[in-house]
Amino acid sequence: MPKMKTHSGAKKRFKLTATGKLRGRSAFSSHILEKKSPKRKRRLGSPAVISKHDARQVKTLLGVPRKGAS
């Protein structure tokens, strides 16, 4: 069985933290910024923690081994 390749797009967009969580760019931060408050735009600028439901799929793309997998 061949090895699974890391997804190039995913490795550019997501980083794995030391505790195993995923960090990625915040949504709603690229355009239509005029109506958003400065406080909201500052908060969107910092990386967000990806939800655990999405993190499972992203970890598969990154080739992170799942817990309990032999």
C-alpha cells in the first residue's frame, strides 16, 4: 500500500499546535471590511482554532495519525 501524501493546500493553510489543536486563518476577514468594526477586524486578523468537527478532516489531509490507529 503506498503512503498517503500530505495535501499541499492544507499544509500551507493550517498549523498544528503542540497540544494537537489546529490553527488557521479566521473566516470573514478578506473583503467587505468597511462595515466591520476595527475591534472585529483586529480579532479576525489573529489565527483561529479550527473546530474539532473540521479538525478531523484537516488532520487527515495533513497526515496526522489518529489516536488509537495501529
